[in-house]
Amino acid sequence: MKNYRDRIRISPNIRSGKPCIVNTRIAVSDVFDYLGGGMSVEEVLDDFPDLTLADIQACFAFAADRDRRLTLMP
């Protein structure tokens, strides 16, 4: 997903400025915590009916983009 910016926003008034999925208070880091804790994508979607598969894909795209921008060449 190239245009995660339609689904991920950073607002200082929501979750202390953490990147969140639009129209929710679910942070990108929350999604990764659930997945990293062993939940499947399907389980996350079942537990959070406001989320879509596209939202989760946007979290991955956001993280990949952030990683590219933070990676320094030696």
C-alpha cells in the first residue's frame, strides 16, 4: 500500500501524537503489539471491528516507510 497517509494520521490530541488509524484511537504500535503477541490478522480484525485489512496493511506500509527514512547508510 503506497498511500498509507489516507489511513494513518499523527495528531498531538490523539494518543499523545502516536500514529493512529484514522477515525480510531488505535495506534500503529497497538496493531504490531497484537500481531507480535501472537494474534493473527484475522483475530485482530475480529477483536476490533472498526479495523479493516487495508488499515493493517497501512500499518505495515507506514512502518516500512519510517524504517527507510530512519536507516542511515554507513
